[in-house]
Amino acid sequence: MPSNDSLKTRQDLSVGRKKYAYYSLPAAEEAGLAGISRLPRSMKVLLENLLRNEDGVSVTEDDLKAVAAWIDNKGAVEHEIAFRPARVLMQDFTGVPAVVDLAAMRDAMTALGADPARINPLNPVDLVIDHSVMVDHFGTPKAFDQNVDREYERNMERYKFLRWGSTAFNNFRVVPPGTGICHQVNLENLAQTVWTAEEGRKTVAYPDTVVGTDSHTTMINGLAVLGWGVGGIEAEAAMLGQPIPMLIPEVIGFKLNGRLPEGATATDLVLTVTQMLRKKGVVGKFVEFFGPGVTALTIEDQATIANMAPEYGATCGFFPVSRATLDYLTATGRDKARVALVEAYAKAQGLWIDENSEDPVFTDVLELDMAEVVPSLAGPKRPQDKVELTIAASAFETALGEVFNRPTDAPRVAVEGEKFDLGDGDVVIAAITSCTNTSNPSVLIAAGLVARKAHALGMTVKPWVKTSLAPGSQVVTDYLTAAGLQKDLDALGFNLVGYGCTTCIGNSGPLDPAISKTINDNDLVATSVLSGNRNFEGRVNPDVRANYLASPPLVVAYALAGSMRIDVATQPLGKDKKGKDVFLKDIWPTSAEIAELQRSCVTPAMFAKRYKDVFKGDKHWQKIDVEGGQTYAWDDTSTYVRNPPYFEGLSMEPTPVEDIIEARVLGIFGDSITTDHISPAGAIKKASPAGAYLTEHGVDPLDFNSYGARRGNHEVMMRGTFANIRIRNKITPEIEGGVTKHFPSGDTMSIYDAAMRYQAEGRPLVVFAGKEYGTGSSRDWAAKGTNLLGVRAVIAESYERIHRSNLIGMGVVPLQFKQDGWTRLGLTGEEIVTIRGLSDVNTGKLKPRQELWVELFRPSDGKMARFPVRCRIDNQTELEYFKAGGVMPFVLRNLARG
């Protein structure tokens, strides 16, 4: 829709022989938005979005003035705006349920007597199938083909469904399996930095912006594309033309000075940045990088830092357009006219940065001299827990006792049928994986050079280490092969296992049965070292309790050493073929070696060739038959894709919201409960409620696949909610895993079984939690499953941004303690909870962030307690979603009305 353009900012921009229309920020400043040239560049992108979409309703002149007021207030502006991203990015774990919901919405439209074709993405959507490949096979030249074959065997139902979606919906493209990780494909091909759209006879140019159904969508901020992760619920709304409501953010400036020293990598830099920003506290804020050090970084380095914005807690980690942006767009085969447009547009709009640029105004500023960065890891449980390499071994010894409650002198244990033994700290998984690092040629070439030098010396990895190489792009294979490094990686067992998100998402595959048995029988603290961004307990592999993030070359080094208890900085990694000790310094490459290979072996032709037919797919994909028309033919026997119950009995008018009266407590959880804890993505245990369901439906345990792969089946996912093997419910503190007590009976059972029993009794449910509830991936099933279990409210000390929004999107109210958390209440789980005032949303009396009171009654002693909470429905749009029963019913009714 053309903008009202109350400030008359629409102008023409000539680039070569072509003329573009655009909404000029300098013109807006001249028209009265004083000082906006001093805004952070990320804020300028938001302001342009408002100028272009000003309609007098969702975007008004007051919104424009509120952004201009940012300068004087340094971001302390309590004002909601409506953001409209240019496009939506999905991966298949979160994308499949989104497409399931769209298919279900078409059925619901038919039931309401409306046209199902109205359910169609209005914004471009790209879904990249990247989260389904698992490391079943490794360490052989056949591993890739074997894993691909197994992937299609497991996921054919899902892939048929996605092929149907790619033909049934407009504006919806699917990148087939085996192409790469969505964020790397986005960086190398899909993103354009400046987007264009045809409007009549005019081509309108505007900043490329994106929201994605994966937390690490932020990676694209490295290419000056403003974007972040949202839940699948929010993404569906954005796909269907709904703006994303957001408060005008504070922007923390992060000034980078100097250059990385010899021996330090972009991974070491991002782990340092992550620790600094987590300590600062940037949840809900933008982070924007500036300073002379920015122009010293490659776009790949910038993307590595931007990728981990969820780990440092920010909404995004933005890098402005620079000469490096143009060089990268050119090097990856983007159209020359597009590159010229990016330069002209960025300079015209004040989005460009170089060594002469003036610093913007920020809410606050952090500063780092990159020369001080040293080789590091992060672990054993959180990505912000940076450990310098020189003290990694001693830090693990400390963690062994303090975190894992293990004696530091426990004996090693023989592995049945093998010639080796295992002990605490042994590295059983070494994985070069994840978009964070495999998008960066410098660290992958460094890993290859470490492998080359080690191989030349006759070294081998320890026999208990499961090694894997899972790049985020086929281009990685091209340049590693061209450099002759792939054969050296192969020699150490780092054979290609797949192009996708493997170990980092929990698709590490099973360990050798004898190794697994030894670990579990003896309660060993086995470790993994991976070049990923997430290392939460229980995520990487159910047998592995300690997980460390590290650069790809350090992953190779730890595979050689075989243990976190070896000080790889000073102790030998192993011996060469002559029996001589080999140290890390003997095989670590120089920056010059890495740069020389990168210049000669990474070429634009590789990108052009690999992305020429990016949507075509391999022979497996092309053989899939497409079935169905506008609506999907649901298969009632499918254990992968089921018609969800969200729209059953939906009427044109929403059912009034009721207060929560005499609810039971389903769970009481501590701090840092992640979306991995709430909705696992890893393996499905046979003894779990989800495993029992699949067994009842004739699925062999070997074919259980993962929770992530079965996100299109609500029956599996609601049984998996709060079913993580490492979650601890304070109602049953003696038991690890998804267990609770049913009251008043006192029976101990799975959380799912208790929820179903409460539902049969007509009891609403609540959940209590500590700080940072819902941190981690943008996992919509953490909210969907919570809803389907019958939970009406979550009461926590603080929330991670995406999960809070997702809860509201599913009609679950997030409440936040105003005083101390649940620990002071002495909760046991037997309490009966009442929350009044929620029904005021029906009459408009409930306001954003309103104070409410919670009443607690304890039957055992008859005592009553009351405490205040803040209702974390933060804006008017979220109130409308909550009143409608969630964002999907809200959008569906609006579309049905036409």
C-alpha cells in the first residue's frame, strides 16, 4: 500500500540508467524530524519502514515523531510502533508447523464459509530444509550419502507436505534438503541488503529486512539486513500481512577498535562479545557495532558476531553498510546492478559507514580493543560462560565438582569390546557444525590447515571421538576441496556428513552403543566440543552432559587431544609418527597462511554455480509427487503431519476471556529454563509419553526421529512439552526429567499425564519459573505445547523476548513477579491459584503491563497468600491477540471478514 507520506519524503534515486523511488531520510529531517541523521543506523532502518508504510492507522505521524524523539531521550521512549519486514525466513523444524497452521487455517476458512485462498503469504517467504539431517553415519567417505538416504526415509511425509505447500501457496519457496543452513543460504544468496518491489510503473527501493522462525536469523545483520528471530506464530502473522508490534528499542553501541591478534579467530571474538553483552544486559534491546574495528572485519566475521545475538540476549546485532558489504555481495555472485543500488541507497540514506563516519547517538556504549581477544571456549552449559583456552582444563576440573557433583579422582572405566577406556571429561563428540562458523571461510580453512599439519605428522583422533563436518553451504565443500584441505579433514575423520544444522540443534546422532553404555552405567561426564552457538545441557546429545563451544580449528585440536582435562595450550595433543610429542603451536596456522588460501580458493564462480538452481533439489527431492489442491488432504494415519486442534469450533466472535479460578500448579522451575527444556528438539526416549504414543501407532524406536522433525504432529509435541531429560521440576526435586505430582492425590507421573488428568477434572493450570524463562531458540512449540497442556498462565521473574510473545500468541498470559520470585513463597505444588482481572480484556479495562494480584491457597494448612505481578502483555496489539484467543484466530477472523 502506498504511504500517506505526510512529510513528502518520497523521491527518486538514479543509479546508472535506472531510476528508483525511495523514502528519503534526509528529506524527513528537513521536513521536521530534527536530528534523525544522528540516529543509530538500525533505527534509521526502522524509521524508513514507518515512512514507507504510513497509513494513518497502523503507522501515524505520531509514530514518526516518537522515533525522532529518540535522540534527546537516548531510546527511553515508551512508544509502540508497527514493523513490517520485507520478507520471512524459515527453517523446516519451525517452518513445517507454520505451514501446518496455514493449511489448517484454510480448512477453518472453509468451515466459516469464506474463501480458503485468502490464506496466502502476502510477503515473500523462503523455507530452507536444513534441520532434519542427523549424524547417523560419520568418519567414512560414504557418510554423506548414507545420512541423506536416511533423512529421506525418516522425513518423506514432511517433505511431501512441504512440496505441496510450495505449489499451493503464493509467495512461498522451498529450498530443498542438502543445500545448506537457512542462515548461510540467506547470507550467501537470498538477502539483498536493499530490497525492491514493483509499484505500478515504479520500482521502490528500501532496506532489506527479515524476520525468521529461528533465533539466529540475526546472522543476516552482518550484511546490514535488519532482522531477528520470531516464533512461528508471529511469523505466520507477518506472512499474512500483519505488522509486528514492538516498542521503540534502546540501542547499545558496541565500539570495536584495533584488529584481532595472531592466533585469535572470529569465534574467539564472538565469545568475548557474548560474555560482555550478557553481563551488560541487553535483552529486548538492539546492539549496533561501530568504530574503526568494524571496517577491519570481513562480512563473514561480522555475520559470526551477529549470529549470536540470541546468546548475548539482544534483539539484533547490527552492522551498517560498508565497502566490505559491497565486496561480499560481489564475491557471492549478486547482480552488479543490485550492488550499485546498495552503495547508492546506503549513502543517500545515511546508512553507510567508513573510517570518516561520525558516531551516532546510542543509549549506552561498550568498547572492545580486539587486540585483547585471546583463544577461548564457552561452557560447559551456557554460551555466555567464556573460558580462556589457557585455563579451560582447570575450569573443567572445577566444574566437575561444583556443577556436576563428580569427584575429580574418579577412575577411568574400560569400554566393553574396545581397547580403550573412558573417564570424565573425555571428548566423545567433536563437530564442525552450525551457521555461526561454517559461513566463515577463515575458520574453516584454519581447521583444514590444523588437520593438514596433524595428518602430515601422522596424528589421529582418539578412538572414542565422534567426528563430523556439517557445513552450512555446498560452497564450503568447493573451497575446501580446491584448497586440498578436505582430504586432510577426511584423514582425521571429519568427513562430510551433511549440509544442515546437525550437532548444534541436537541432531548429533547416537554414540557407539558401547560408549553410550559406559557413560550411562558409570554416570560419566562426557563432553562435546562443537563450533556452534548453543551448548545447553541435554541439547547436543542425551549422553553428553558438558558441552563447549569453540572455533573449528580448536574442535580439531580437541578431537586429537580427546579430553577437556588436557591443557591443550601447554600439554601435548598427541604424538607424531616418530613418537615425538606434538603441541598445539606445532599445528596452528598463521593468519597469512589462512588468508592466502582464502584469496586463492574462495571464488565468485563457486557461489554462482551452487545457487543457480537453489530451489531445484537433488534426485530424491525431484522424485517426490505433489498431491492436493488448495486445501491439504490430511492423512489420519500420519505420525508426522496432523491437523491441529486450534481452530476446532471456531466462531466469528471470540469466546470471552475468563479469569483463572482455582488453578493447579503443573510445574515449578528455576532460572534459565530454555525453550529446549520446554520443548525439546532432540531424541525421543522410548519410555517417554511421546515414545509411548509412537509405539502405539506402530513406529519402531529406530524410526522415532527427533522432536524437531515431528513438530507437524501436535500429539507428539504436546507429549514432549516439559519432557526434556535434564529439566528439574521443584515439585519433584528428587527426579530429573519431565515429572510432576498430581494434587490432591499426590501421585507422581509425567507432566503430560498430569496435565491430561487435570484437564479431565476441568482444572486450569499455571506454571511458576525463575529468571530468563524461555531463553534460547525461537521455538513456537514451547508456547503451543504449553497451551495444549491446559496452562493458562506462566508466572516468572523475567522472560526472554520471543517466548513471552509466543505465549501471548497462543493465548497464555505471561505474568512477572514484581517482588522476589517464587522461592520466598515456599511453594510445594499443592497450592491452588486464582488470578483475577484477566476478564477485563473483554471490556477494554485491562491495559498493557497492568498490575494484577495472584491468590495462593494451601489446602494442607488452610493459609492464603497474595502477591502482585506485572501482566507482560506489553502493547495494545498483544491485548487484541490475547482477547481473540491468540494471534492465529485473530488473523483468521479478520481475513474471513474480508
